[in-house]
Amino acid sequence: MMANLLDFDLEGLAVFCEGMGEKRFRATQLFRWIHQRGMSNFDDMSDLAKSLREKLKVNAHVAPLPILSQQISKDGTIKWLFDVGAGDAVETVFIPEDDRGTLCVSSQAGCAVGCRFCSTGHQGFSRNLSTAEILAQLWFAEHFLRKHLHQTDRVISNVVMMGMGEPLQNYSALIPALKAMLDDHGYGLSRRRVTVSTSGVVPMMTRLSLDCPVALAVSLHAPTNELRDNLVPLNRKYPLDELLAECTLYLSKAPRDFITFEYCMLKGVNDQTEHAQALVQLIRRHAANGLRCKFNLIPFNPFKASGLLRSDDAAVEQFASILIQAGFVTTVRKTRGDDIDAACGQLAGDVKDRTGVAERIAQQRAVPIEWHAKAPQSGAH
Ligand code: SAH
Ligand code: SF4
């Protein structure tokens, strides 16, 4: 079977090269061609021995994900829909800002956690993405953008695992992908510029802190177990005090870091003054043990099946001011790419059910995608 080289971090690629009777340092050269230069055609990798290139052609390939659509928002946000087979699609969103470019990456097709306010959760779980499918999103986006923006330098400076799926429920595929993002021979992103967002898979948070301690965002959404049980069903397994104690432990190994708490603002559900006050009490209790955090309030991106509404701006402001007065750094997430429905966490927003996905993919296949031919096949340069 042909190995997809996007499936490996540098260590994995070294093992693969050794399996072909090659020296480990060949893996570094190969890794750089693939991830730093965006190449997929072995013949273009000029400093690899011809014999190695021939072996690679027989045993391996660099296989991108087929693209179903690309939408560009007026504000520069770009959303791609990738086909991952069997009627499943995942989305990736690029969000340009003045001082950085952020890529929002998916980790699963669907999600098993089933949060009430999340359209991915409403789709149900289909399957875990492989490391190659996770990395292919970054590989494609980075090299597509460099070409598109006529830039030779890195375009994507930050990655957030905030697309579809619960990354910590796909741990074994996630770790090599994160390692390739951080590797100086790969994307060379700093540990603090790669963020894993989790709904709170406590045991896997411990492992992440040991294996690859990147920045952590935790989807909180409620100040009490009663409410969080209802919004984020995983809370029944890992309730708030356990989750927050784990957050504190996560930070104990990274003294200058903090946890970002995401809080999706749902009208009349979790956005009242008493919720903000309860949240302050809860977090203060854990701050006393060393929990450092900031809050990111996310205006809910409504979709019909949820039966929920976005909080009014005034409620969001009031909520934020209570947190700020209590001394917590608090930001309200700007909605980006509204015209293409591309806000992180609202990916595949118009996907209502699994049949819908298959149908939509079939429709999109029928439409010729003009720029598809321009996707990097044998390298972005
Ligand atoms: N599964 C992970 C990461 C993906 S979701 C997690 O839950 O953290 C990324 C973020 O988007 C989470 O904070 C999630 O709660 C939020 N989100 C999901 N659906 C949303 C919606 N409809 N509107 C606003 N934010 C949403
Ligand atoms: Fe899954 Fe995150 Fe959506 Fe919850 S919010 S259903 S954990 S993707």
C-alpha cells in the first residue's frame, strides 16, 4: 500500500525512510520539501538521490484532500470544504488579521460529544480524521495562500483546532499533526500559536500536557454542572470542578501560559447577570489554586435545528463587564466571514443531517470548480 507522507511527523517519516533502507537525515530533507516548500512530486525534490526518488514513487505519495468548494468572504476569510470520502466533508477556515493569519482546522467528520448549540454536534459522529487528513488542511491552505498572495514567507502564523470535531477524542492522529506544525523542519509554529480547543476530555488533557503542551482552549459555556450537563453532555462524565482542576494542572508545567475559556452566548440560557456572577465565583475558587485564564465570549451562530438564539449585544456587553470588573481578561469574538457562514465553531453550518451532506457533495461535484486545477499538485512554487 502507498503511504501518504502527510501521515507522518518527522520521527514517523524517519522510521518510514529507515524501512526503505535510507538514512534518517533523508527524512528531514523530504519533510522540508513537503511541508516548507509544498511539493508533492518527488522528481522536483532535487537534492534527493535518484534512487531514493524512485523508491518513493513506488512506495509513497503526498496525497492532498479533494476540494469540494472554496468561498472567499468580503473580509478576506476563506472557507474550504474538503471531501473525506463516503459522503463526509470537513471544513477549514483561514482568518486573516493585521498581525497574523489563523487557520481553523477540523479533527473529525462529525462529533460524538453532541453539544446542543453546535451544528457539528447535531450531525452526529462519522469518523476520526487521519493525521494526513488533519495536516492536509494546513499543507494545502499554507501553500495555496502563498501562491495566491504571491508571498514566499509563511502566511499561516496560528492554528486553532476549532473546526469540526473534538480533537482530544482523536488523540493518536492529533499528536503527530501537532508535532509537524511545531517542527522547525515543518511549519515551525510556536507552541503558543497552536491551540487545541476541547469540550473537556480530562484524561487526554493530562496526556497532551506531557506529549505536546500547546495552548489550550476549553469550551466552558456554563457556570454550573446543571446547565453544562445540558449544553455539553460530556460534562456528566467530567464535571466542572474536575475539569478546572485539570486546567490548573495543565498550567503547572507551563508557568507563563493561561487557559482560554470559550463561552458561547445563548440568549436567556447562559447569558444572564447571575450566570456571569456564578462564573466569577467558580473561577475565583480555582484561581486560588493557580488557574490562570482569559475569557473569549462567542456570539452564538444560530442554526434552526438548535432552537437557540444569539444573545443580544447588550447582554454580551453586560456579561463581559462583570468578568472584566472581577479582573478577568475578556474578549468578545468578532464574527468573521459572516457572508460565507464561516465562523469557527459553526462549520458546515448548513448541514442539517448526514443525508444532507451526501446530497450536497454530489451537487458540488457536478459543478466545475474553476480554481480546482490550480490546487498545488506538484508543488506550490
Ligand atoms: N470540539 C472542540 C473544538 C471545536 S468547536 C470544542 O468544543 O472546543 C470550537 C468552538 O466553537 C467551541 O468553543 C464551540 O463551543 C464553539 N461553537 C460550536 N458551535 C457554535 C455555534 N453555533 N456558535 C458559536 N460557537 C460555537
Ligand atoms: Fe463537538 Fe466541539 Fe461541537 Fe461540542 S462544540 S459538538 S465538542 S465540535
